[in-house]
Amino acid sequence: MNQPLRVRYAPSPTGHLHIGGARTALFDYLLARRFGGAFVVRFEDTDQTRHKESGIEDQLNGLKWLGLEWDESVDIGGPYGPYRQMERLDIYRTYLDQLVQSGHAYHCYCSEEDLEQERAEQEASGEMGGYSGRCRNLTPEQVAAYQAEGRKPSTRFRVPEDRIIGFEDRVREHVEFESNGIGDFIIARADGIPTYNFAVIIDDHLMKINLVIRGEEHLSNTPRQILMYEALGLPVPEFAHLALILNQDRKKMSKRDESIIQFIEQYKELGYLPEAVVNFIALLGWSPGGEEEIFTKDELIAQFDLDRVSKSPAVFDMDKLNWMNNHYLKKAPLERVVALSLPHLQKAGLIQGDLDEAGQAWVSALVGLNQERMRYAAEIVELAGIFFKEELVIDEEAAAVLKEEHVPVVLANFLQQVEQAEAFTVEAMPALLKQVQKDTGFKGKQLFMSIRSALTGQVHGPDLNVSLYLLGKEKVISRLRNLL
């Protein structure tokens, strides 16, 4: 490629950033950054029935959270704007007129009823579906008659017959289509607004996009677009069609699939780290070559290439994503994990109002205690449940421990130490426990497992000193008295 690389992410503004769109945008971004190119974000908003006013902002916010900075878009402008299709209608009309005048396109006066009847007749006779071309060669008299009826025409592209349309795909290698299976397709509706297939080639040409990365669902659009590039005498960009993302059952992912979190906004709300999500998405179809799976964004930029993108579908594994996010959470500064976790504690009603210094220290200790186990920040509510419940729930293993003969002796002595303690801090706990050992002669599992089982209802758990501090003096005394 002689020209500087220019790639684009061009979603319809119909909602939040989906995982499939995020992967396309990420691959665009990584290539642009690796090869010193430009990453363009534009919006295909000609389908006004699906358009959402917040859609553009939602998409940009999703990209921004992932850390995918763009070089040109609606918010910062650029040399090839506007970056919304509905603001480019005059541009499209010029090229539409050119296609009609050259005979590569024509006006079609078929109503929706006409087309529906045609489809029904084809189905009844067992013919292959598709537009028959009934308006391909209208006489001036027929055109005048349609116009007298008040019909407004759409514009169709005249697909040449008996052509093989082939191209080299950067992922799928050589791909071919027969033109006879395409049929004349609409490139502008009766209201003059262009359809996706037409508007996209004009935008890509004028914005100097020379590599188009998109999902394989667009593969069948490619021959249509190549034909239009040729008809207009425009250079054809390179294409790279990414394989599907499958769910964990290896079936095509649908937006109703609840086994997968599908929108980037949801990951943000649940307290995933963007760098973990980026790392995970990068591996959906791309292989770095070695065994390593953890990459910073800079490392991804340095290594990413389409040559290692697979033709086979990628499987979205939530367990792997959770493992990866846990890896990043464990390495993150505690303050950052606290900031992600606190809103979830507040939303669950476990933390009320503004925190004073002691409250902030308590929450930091709570999050720090669970940081190694958290897969995402929202899990803090479940992980920290034992510190908020008034009634202690004792599991089977802990119940068995509490039946052992030495337990009442240990608990009674520990209760005495707690009641007499002036300070009930993390730092004070080792001395209290040591005194129990000295007084009772019990140590190790007999000491620590007895106290943990009595106060948390579980045999195993995180650091006991921190756990006792988080439970607080009053709750520890209350639980010990209840058991004794």
C-alpha cells in the first residue's frame, strides 16, 4: 500500500457499542497506530427509522472508555467531513446523477405492492427470488405514465450479466461472486436518501479509506460495491472481512443471548477494566503467535497484523474474560479498585451517604481484602456479604468445626480478649490471637479455624486479621455470645 493507511469504523447510531463493533473498531485502531495511519469514525445514519438521537454519543463514549482515540469524527472534525451521512446528501446526489446518466443506474417506479406481487409469483412458480428488472428498459411513454400517476422512483444499479466479481480479501484470501445472482439493487430510495451500499462507497472514496475492515456479514455487499466503484471509475479499496463471534455454545451470537454481556457500556457499569476488555477483544480472531495472552495496548499496537487474523469464527468465552479482568484487577492500584467498587456497595444499600475518613479506610480494607478474588467490581457486593448480614449463616464444614471439643474454650477466651481490647484495628488483631493461644494452649488450625468458623460461618476465607477488623468489635462480640 503506497498511500498512508486510512481505516474507518462506521456504525449506525442505533444504540450502545456492541462487542462486534468494538472488535472492528479495535482492529482499525491498532493497524492505524502501528502503521502511522488515520483512524476515522463516521456515522451511517440514513436509516432514520432505527436512528437514536443518543446513538452517536453512545458509540463515541464506548470507544472513549476503551481508549481508542480517533483522528477524525463528528466531534473533532477533519479534512473530509461531514462525518454523518445525513449531512452529505448533496454529495451523494452528484454521484447518483452520474450513474444514471452513464446508464449504470436507472429509475424504478415499482411500488411496494408491485414488488410484493412479483415475489409471490416467483415463489408460486418456484423461481429464484430477486428483482426481475421490470423497470430496466422503460420507454419514455411508460415513464410519463408512471409520473402521471404521481409515482416517485427509487434508483437501482444495473448489474452487468455473466460477470465474475473477484477480489483478494486480507483475511479470507481470494473471493468470487457471480453477478447473475445479485440482481439490480436499490441505491437510493424514492425520497432520494441513498442506501447503505451506495453511500458507503462514496464516503470511503472521498475520505480516502484504503482498507475496509468489517464483519463477514458484509461479504455479500462487497461485489455490489466493487461494481459501483468500477462504474464510477473509482479505485477499489482493500477489504478484510472478520469471521463471526460465536457464543460459548459455538452458535451465532444474537442480541437476545443472555449468556454473554454484549455491550461495552455494560462492562463499564459492572466494573470491568477497559484495558482487560481491549486485551480480550483483540484475541477474538487474532493470534499473537506465542503462548502469551496478556498484552498492554502498546504491545498490541506493536504486534497486531491482519496476517494472523483467522478465517474461523471466534468463540466468546466469558470465563476467560473474567479470568483476564481478575488478572488486571489484582495488579491495579487499590484506590482505583475502590473507586470502581464503592458505587456498587452504595447501589446495594450497604454503604450509606458520604464517607468520613474512618469509613473510607473501612471500605478500602474491605475492597483490598477481596481484590485478589474479584472478577469485576460489581462482585464486591456478593464477596463482602458476610460483613453486612446481621444473621450469621454457617456452612456444613464450619458447623462440623464448631462441634469440636476445644472450640468453646477458644471462643470464650477470644470473647474476653475482644471485650477488653482498647483498639480493634487490623494491627491489633495478632496480639489478641496470640493471647488466646497463650491462655488456652490451642494454636494453628484449632485456633484460627475455630474463630473464623464462628465469625464468618466458613472454614476458609481471606485474611483473618482484616476480616475481624471489618466485622467490627460489636458484631464480633454479638456473634461470639450467640454461639456460646
